[in-house]
Amino acid sequence: MNITTIVLIPGLWMTALCWEHWVKHYSERGYCVIAANWPGMNADIDQLRRDPSSFANLGLNDVVDHSEQIIRGLETAPIIIGHGVGGLVAQILLDRGWGAAGVAIASAPAKGVFRSVFRNLKLALKGKSLTPEQFHYCFANTLGEAASVAAFERYAVPAPNRILRQVALANFSPDAPSTVRFHNNSRAPLLLVAGGKDRVVPSSMVKANFDSYRESNAETDYKEFPEQTHFTLLHETKIADYVLGWALCRANGSKLTAVPNQTDTWSVQLSA
């Protein structure tokens, strides 16, 4: 059975709108694409900036459980692709047994990736909102100033402080919600993608995350795009094609049975 459903999960400081180029690219090729907003983030960008109260107290488990409910409503196991904290969500969902294949792009690290500790703490100290200058330095450092400002105005929103703390302090918490069973042999195949110029999640952190899976017999791969930043990874169709090609070669089309729950999603759904 062909796998035709792709679930896209955004990360911190953005909504599902960040996937707009991938949604268009995949849907034009006949795939059913679900780009899922986090709970409480289904308003427009300006409104979310003015009043982030609807999502200010989100925790990582809230995002994972919300994504899981969307997947439960699908007839076949989807390809799960996440970016940033969305990549961490993808890893957790695969560990829970969901998905035919998963891709974690510039993923926030799971608990136990010790290379991440000080960088995560530094990023958390930036607070829930980024300035245009911080966005340019951290997310869009290869773009010109005008292009970076335009990207900031289109995509950037505040981040829930609780998730920032949970990711930053995971290695100091015995029951951190970012825990993944790295040794899980039964999960679906996973691809970890890094950007060589990423200042939010540098390639060294993604490699450390990848190395944590070495005790698992489940397939785990690593791919680096040397010229990409945290933000530009989401704007290259060649990357979209690469990760989908990788996933399609490994997806198994497992059946899922559950009641649909498609609320709070920004999606394009087309028949393959």
C-alpha cells in the first residue's frame, strides 16, 4: 500500500505556516499533507503576537499528544516530518510506535544528548519572544537584512516558556517529557537532518542526537546540508524532495484505527 499522507510539525517561534512551501510542493505532487499547528495557535501571526495567552502555558507533552491525536485519525501510518522542537516531537511519536517513517530536521535534542546542555540554556534565556535581530542571527543568518526582516514578519511568533524550559533543562530532570528510548528496536525508520550553518541546532548537536541511537537496531540515518540555516532548511524544495524520497523508500503503510481529530490544524489534503 502506498503511503500518501505526510504530517508536518513546526517548532518553536513559528506556526504551521512555516511549512507553506513544502505543503505546496508535496500537495502539487498528489500527497495528502497535514501541517499541524500546536494547540491554541490557530490564529493569524499578528493576533498570536499581540496575545499569546492561548498557547503560553503549553508543555511538550501537549504538543506530542495533540500530534498523536491527529495521526490516530488517519487510515494509514503517515510520514512524520518535524522541524526544531517539531523534530523532537517526531522522534517521540516514532518511539511511541506511530508513523511509517520519520524525519527530524534540525531537531531539538532528546534528553540524554549532553552536547546540547549549555546551548539550550543560552537559547532559553532569550525568552519567549525573539527580536528581528535575534531572528536574523539565530535563524536566518545567511539571508540579507531585508529578506530576514520579511521572514520574521511573516513567520515569527512568541514561544511557550514552559517548552523552552523543558527542552533546556531535560538532562537535569528524571521524568523529562523529551525522553526517547534510544534503544527501541521496533520504531519506524528515522532520518536526522542538519544544516551546516544552523546556529540554533548546530550539526554537532544533531550528530550527537544521531549517535544516541547507535544501540538500536531500528534504521537511523543522518544527512547534512552544509549551506543551510535553521530557517532556510524549510525553504528548499531539494531538501523536501530528499527527505520525502528517503521516507518513501522505507515507509511500510501500516494500518491505523482511531477516531479522527483534525482540529487546530493548518492543512492541505489532496488524494494521491
